[in-house]
Amino acid sequence: MRLPALHPRMFLVLWSAIFALAWATLWVSQHSAWGRYLDHGDWTKAGIAQSLCASLPAGQWLLPLLLYAGGWLLMSAAMMLPTALPLIHRFRVMTRPRGDGRRLMALLVGGYLAVWLGFGVLAHLLDIAVHWGVAKVDWLVFNGWAIGAGVIALAGLFQFSRLKDFCLERCRAPMGFVLRHWRGPHPSRSALAIGLDHGLYCVGCCWALMLLMFVTGTASVGWMLLLGLIMAAEKTLPSGDRLARPIGLGLIVLGIVMVAAQVT
């Protein structure tokens, strides 16, 4: 049975409610017993008092990894889906006359989040490896802030890169993904391909900024909101592409200030 189409305003209300629910769930999770599965510590404060990341209980790695992946997926939905709203809206308008429009929308969003989930798992594993390596270097055990400053400076430098410009330009033109993949007799495959393709470019555009969550502590809802707003502004505001350089410069200066504060 074909479901009635949503009015445009109702569509925006529904998606706003989804985003609000994701943020509320993150906030509740942060203050619950499950909060540890959102948090990988704060590299700006790491020192002798901080041991290895509380991530893998002895011999029990699969369940914590799944919980971390679920937490990252929730963060991705809260932080990154709003940046994909222009694509989601255009795809909805295009598929609204179809009886399978909602299923196709689910495939598009699922493909988009699947890419971010893959990135999140790799980022968590890298974070675990870094914590393991830090434990073997005495200077880093006492000066974990250096890693935080380095990641912040790296994120700032990436804002000036050609890869950033290349991916950001495509993320700001969502119809390009639709035109590239929406063809042939397989609409489900096409919808999934659109989500995956957009997700890959989105990761290519924002991976360095997302790594800042491992500097500030990934359970910090305040930092999530700030970074989410920055990435949404870059991708959706009329002159958002011009924000990349000032943001990058600010991050580089912040990294230098962190180093100066520690060595003086």
C-alpha cells in the first residue's frame, strides 16, 4: 500500500525531531553508565594520571568495539546528517511520486551513515593503537598534550589542502551525486550508491575535524555540537566554502598556543 507523501514542512519537522532525538540520546548517554563507550579521553589533559584508554576490558574486545561503533554511529547521525540535509531534501523531492520513496530514502541515509561508521571504527582502532604506543614512551606518558596539539594543528593544515577543497566543493553540490548514480532499472542500488558516494566525499572533507573529538574527549556533547555547526556551515551556507581557511588558521594558532603554554 502506498503511504501518503509528507508535506514539505512536515518533512523538515520530522528530520528536525530526528536530529533533536539523536542529540538528546547523546546527552543522556554521556551521563549514564554507558557514557564510557562514547569517551576516549581528552588528549589535551593527558599526563601521568591517565593510563590507557578505557576501551577494551581484558579479553572482551568484541562487545566494547560494537558499543563504541554504536556510539560513533549515534554521533555521526547527530553531527553529520544535518550537513547532508540538502541532498536528502532534493532526493525526497525527486522520489516523492514513487511508491517506494521512503525505502529509497532509508537506503540513501543508510549508505551515508555506513561510510561514517566505517571511518569511526578505524578511528577508534587508531586511537587504541596510539594509547598503546604512548604507554611505551615515557615522555608522551607525561606529555600527552603534545598529541592533542599535533592533531589540532593537523586538522588546521588539512583545511588548506586540495583534498579539502575537492571534497567540500562536491559536498556543496548534492545534485551531482544524484545525477551521477540515479539511472537504470535498479533504484535501490542507485539510492544506496548515492548515500555511499556522498558519505565518502563527506569523510574526505571532514575527517580531520572529526578527529578533534579524540582530542577533546568524544563524549563531550558541547564539542560535538560546535564541530557539527562548523561542518554544517562549511557545507550549507552560501559562502561556507570560504570558512575553511579561517577555521584552519584558528586551529593552527590553537595548536601553537597549546605548545607555548606547556613549554613556558
